[in-house]
Amino acid sequence: MAVDACGICHSDALFVDAMVPGVRFPLVPGHEIAGRIEELGEGVPGRWQVGDRVAVGWFGGHCGHCTPCRQGDFIVCENLRVPGWAYDGGYAESVIAPVNALARIPDALAAADAAPMACAGVTTYNGLRRSSARPGDRVAVLGIGGLGHLGVQYAVAMGFETVAIARGAGKADFARELGAHHYIDSTADTPVAEALQALGGAKAVLATAASSEAITSTVDGLSPRGELIVIGADTEPLGINPAQLLMAARVVRGHPSGTAQDVEDTMEFSARHGIRPMTETVPLERAGEAYDKMLSGAARFRMVLTVR
């Protein structure tokens, strides 16, 4: 692939800082890649042609022979090939990727918009569409940063009564600009769970904030049989006790990204509903500067490297 754009995801730090096993240096990070097919390997199916616009995300290919793959659950492949870990990623002019990682980019999406969809987009979109919530249900999105600002837009477009939860009263207007029907300030005197219950409780909470404390604060705001979907990563344990789950039959689950088909679905849905990530584009030669801005939390909201 000739790379046109590559998003900078906080998960890139897992590889840059060797926080996962099997990392080899020198390392080229980047798993939010948008570009064009330049060459096809032997045996590539005919649906792909040179010049096709494609994206590759966290799902950078599956092995096809482990038990989850044999069951058709490719995103939890035991040998999942994440770009920047299994092979060189997208902070580059070109990438060699497995064909089963490719997602076709719709004509309506620019490369800089498509790139973050391959990880941030598909994670929030898939997390919501695979939840137990149905159109008309009340759904809360915890955090309106790099993941959450997309999650709110998807929730609204899916027909959910959407609650945005973030720190500070000053973010209320932004939440409403994204389409949220309600805003909860997590720093206010009223606890988050109590504020959710005042609205009638949430059928689902999409927890995008990377804070176990913030995630924990939403549990008692779930309605009976409500679902907490965790996509924000934190190493601290969640402070949930069994009694919070048992009587109301609540569910807590982690949600990984999504397969190449899920990425394709995400981009098609985004194009159809006018959903775009908020990005700051930076030339590839300034990758270090852009990466540091992402780490500092100053990005609003996705840093994207552009090559051409």
C-alpha cells in the first residue's frame, strides 16, 4: 500500500514503549492506515485491484487456524497481526499488509478521515451496534475525546437517546454540537450514576475514558439488564462488586476493535450519515512532534500523519 494518511492512536505507545511481548526494534508504529494498493501479491482475490483505496486498522490480519478463527471470530484471533507490532505500521510512505486486513474506503471519505475510522471509529461504532441497546433506548458515552466524540455521533445516528458524560460544565455545548440529547458533568455535586438514574437509567454505557474510576462511577447508572461496554484502557482494576451486577442483572464486557469488514461497515455508515473524526493533520516528517502531542492529551481529537 502507498500510505496517504495514518492516524496516531494512544495504543501506539504499547509498542513504542515495548509494553507488550514480541516487540522488535527498530519499529514503525501506526495502525490507522489509509492508502492505495500499489502491488498485489500472488493469489490475492480478484476483488482487489491496483489503485483501490483501502484502510488497515488494529485488525491487521488473522491467522485462520486458531480456535477463534475456526469459529469465525477473527477479531479475537490468538495470533492477531496488529500493524506496528506484527509488521511495520503506517508511519511510513508504504506498507505491506495481509489481504485479509483490507477494508475498502468509500469515495466520500478523504484519507485523513478514513484513517482514524480503522481503529477509533470501528471500536466505537462496533461497540454500540453489538450492544443490547436498540433504537430509542438511552445510551451514555463516557468521555468525549478521541473515541468519545465519534461515539456520541454514532449513538445519535443509530437512534439512541444519547447522554454524553465528561469532566466540566464547559463541555456541555460541545456535546450538544455532536448531537447529544443530555450532558452530565462528572465533576458536579450529583454523582454520575445518580444523574443517569434521574434520566431513567442507561441501557448501555460506552466507556471510552481511560479511567477505571470514571468507568466504575457509571455502573449504578445502568438500568436493569443494562450493559457496560469498556473500550477505554486503564491498568487499574474496576471497583465493581457483585451486588451491583446481580440484582439488576447488569453486564460488563470488554470490546475489541473490529475486523476488516467491520471497518468497511463503519466507513460506509460514517459516509452515509456525515460522521467525521475531528483531526489535526501533520506531515509525516513531523511524526515525532505529532506523537508527543497525542501523548500529552493536547490533540483535538485525532492526530493524523499525511504523506501526500
